[in-house]
Amino acid sequence: MAPKSVHSTSEMPASDPKHAARATRTAGRQMRSRLLDGASRLFKERGLAGTSISDIAAAADAFPSQITYYFRTKEALFVEAACRDMLYVARAAEQAALPAHTPHEYTRALVETVTATDSVAFFTEALTLTRRRQDLAPLVERTIERLHGEGMRAYAGQIERHGWKSLRDPDASSRRFWAVAIGVMVEGFAMGRSAEELSSEMLRVLGDQATPKPAADDARLRLVGDASNPGSPDGERSA
């Protein structure tokens, strides 16, 4: 009789612990994202005090214990949701402004995108909360630095692409934009202003950010006109 084939346990296929860890991390990220999505919507509708952990868990199809596992407290979840929303609206504004050909078009696209949502007002509530909860301040600080850094890079890219002449350095322009946005929108929401009113006020306060690159042909005509016909009132070359 032929001997039976015997396989040692070392020869048997084993589960991949790395794959299991990746699956666990992926599931964790998905759950965090669902909790943040549900929390963001409810916090905007009801505020921090009017939203319970049970409400958020129900909106995310999760257990209340999962909220405390991933975020510890409702306040920490509030701040993280607000910070995430702020970065989302900043990214959307940069994408909306990307096709702009003039500084005015660029600023208008940024402003209209930002004022069309309540994400900035949501973020300002998180700023206020961190005054009492300093343990949550680092997340807000990192978010603000990302806003400034990514805004600066986006603006500098537009300047280089189109040859605009910025009235301030890109970092100062980015920081000024968000400072104005937060100030105008906090005041505007308190006074019940519409998105259109907020947009108009932001554009008024910001003013010109840069000057467009002069058209090459126009510049050439002005130079030729000045040299050949200094008395010409419109600067065009005489025939």
C-alpha cells in the first residue's frame, strides 16, 4: 500500500497578515469617513449642542461606541469634520478658479465657490471651540497651514502661467484671502446676508490681487506710437 501523503503545517498556505492589516485599515478609514460625512451634515443643520452621538451613529449606520473609538469625544469629531470641510471647499475653489485668464476672474471664482457653502462658518465654530479645548487646537493649526500653503502654491502657479503681476507675494495673498473670508462670512451669517451679498462684500474688501500681463501687441503699438508720433492722443502709429 502506498504511504499516505503527509503535509506539515509549515507547507500549508497561511493567511497573509499584511493583507489582513491592510483590510482592517481600509475598513477603518471607510468608517471614519462615513462618521465624518454624517457628522458634518448634522452639525451644520443642528449645531454641536443639538446633535447627539446617537444621531451621528444612526446617520452613518454605525454604533455610538465606534464614534468614541475613532474620535474620543463629540467635540473632537466636530472639529475634525469642520477642518475636513474647510479643506474640501478650498480644493473646490482652486479647481473652479483654475480656468481663469485674468486676476479678476480668478478672485471671483474663488470667492463665489467659498461663499456658496457654509463650510467657512462651520470652521469658525471649530475655531471658537478650540479656545476652550486646547487639546483640539493642533488640528485647527494644521488645517490653517494647509489652507495657506496650498493656496499660495495655487496662486503662484497662476501667476507664473499667465504672467500676472501680483500686488503682494503669494503667501501674503493666500493668508489675506482666508482672513477676509472668515471675517466677512462670520459677520455675514450673523446678519443674515445671502451668498450673493457675501460674495460682493468679499470682492469689495479684497480688491485687486494682481494686474494682468499686458498684451504684447498693445505694448508694441504704444512703443512705436510714442517713438514715431508723440502727439498722437491714442498712442497708435500714424500711417
